[in-house]
Amino acid sequence: MIADAARAQVAATCRALRAEGLVVGTAGNVSVRVDDLVAVSPSGLDYDDLTPGLVGVHRLDGTPVDAPLEPSSELPLHLEIYARTAAEAIVHTHAPASTALSCVADEVPASHYYTAMFGGPVRVAPYATFGSDELARNVAAALEGRTAALMGNHGAVVVAGSLATALSLVRYLEYVCDVHLRALSTGLPVRTLEPAEIDRVAGLLGGYGQSIPAGPGNR
């Protein structure tokens, strides 16, 4: 059976998304893959009531293994992404800036160097009804070579190797979308960065950050 820790991570991530205003109500959904099983948030449940035991476990074909509640309506989306990418965690949000941009743009260009975090300009998948196989295919295609995509007139999705990384990327994606919207609102031409610079930044960001050194004063 999938580790209880994975189900706890899904529940905690859902609560973090709402606390940070990245979803509204019970919107959005979260999953993590462990081997050939997927733990995914249930449909229509208040995140304050979501406990690890209520996070459903499904096989990669969607068959429930331990699912007390109906899974997220976007389970087909999660399963399609897992089938077509190396992702091990997926976070789908309805955050304001990314959702707004999904209504007016076909792509989020490299107007900020943080675009490098997502592999380049973020594509906007064509709209399709939520929970549909068409939506799942559209989004999986938009994610090719990327770690994020916007979902036309809907929201955003981020993929990563862990839920902690996916949640971090969601925050950066929302920031990039907010910055781009503000730039557009000036009515002035928005400057964008060349692909070579995005590649350069991606390399720099790959080694960015520090760990707190061990020692009595840092405990």
C-alpha cells in the first residue's frame, strides 16, 4: 500500500494551497505518484476536513485501491500526465493571476527570468470541459518539455519530482503570471528574454540556494 506519508503530504498541500489563496473553496487538486499507485485528493471536500485517510489511492489506470471518497474530477488529468511524463507530483490550482492570464493569452512569454524554472515560456492548453479526457490530453501536450502549463479559461498545473517542489513552483508561477499581467496593463510593449538567457538562468538556478550548516548554534 502507498505510504501513509504520501497521503499526508497530499492533504497538507491542499491546505497550504487554500491558506495561500491559490485555490478557492474546494477547487484545485493534488496528487503524488509512488511506484504504480497514485494518491489523489478527493472531490468536493472541504480541505479543513481532509485527513490522510480520506486521500484516495488509485492505480495508474484509475482503478481504486483504497478510496473512501470519489476522487477529484480531474483524476483523468493526473493519470494522463503520469502516463506521458516523468512527474511524481502534480498540483492544479485556480490561483487568480494564472487563471486570469489563461483567459487572455496563448503563452506566458519569458518576461521574467523565473520562466527558466518551467523550462521556458509557459504554454496555455486549449480549453476543454473540466474532468474530460480532452482536457487531460490538451494539458499533457502543453507540458511537453515544461514543468508548468496554464489551462485555458481554467487555471494552472505544475509537475515536479515531489510535492514540496511542486508547491514551490506553483508560488513562482503565480508570481510570474502576476508580473506579466501588470506589465501588460501598462499598455507598453513587454520586453522578453532570449531563449539563450533562459537556458543560462536555468543552469544558475539549478545550483542556487544554501543549506544551514550543522552546529550547536543552528539547532
